[in-house]
Amino acid sequence: MKFLLDVCVSSRSLQAFLLEQGHDVLSAISVDSKASDQQLLELALHEGRILMTEDKDFGELVFVLRLPHGPIVRVVELTVDEQVQALGELLSYYADELNAPVIVTVTRSRVRVRHTT
């Protein structure tokens, strides 16, 4: 799978985990640390990447402005170690969901998959 990590989730640990699993990882910092959320959304869609973020503003772009998008994974108040663990579980149990335009919200207690089409 291909990932685009937003600035807020671009930890080395998370990148290393994804790379070790054989995924293609691009960090927003390496692209343009000042890129807008809309630009990141467009880049992820254009390159077929799963956008991972902590930023809830992507929900506004998707649900209010109805911008086209690919899969978005939003982690909520998770430490870096928890992000790595949650992403591992997400890829094990929800990989098929990540092939569609969805917003997946991950917290310490649950995973919510919201289809947007």
C-alpha cells in the first residue's frame, strides 16, 4: 500500500514500521511542510495513497466541501507507539476497507469506518 503521512503523524517510528512492512511511504514534510490540507488530499488521491493524519479538518473537506478523496486514516490522541500498533491492527483487519474512499477514525477504544460514497 501507499501512504502519505501528514506533518502531525510523520514520526520516524511510524515511517519505519510502514517501510518494514513493505509499504511505500511519503511524508508531507518531504513534499512541502506548508502544503494545505486540500493539497495533501489531492496529492493522496492523485498518487493512490492512504492519507494518515490527526487533523479533523479533512472531514470538512470531504463532508462539507465534498472534495474527491481516497482513503483517510485519522488517529485521535494516540502516542506514536499507539499509532504504530493501531496501524498494524488496521492493516490486518481493515485492509479491504482502505481500497475505497473512506474515513477511518482510530481511537484507543475503537475503529470507526465511514464510507463516503
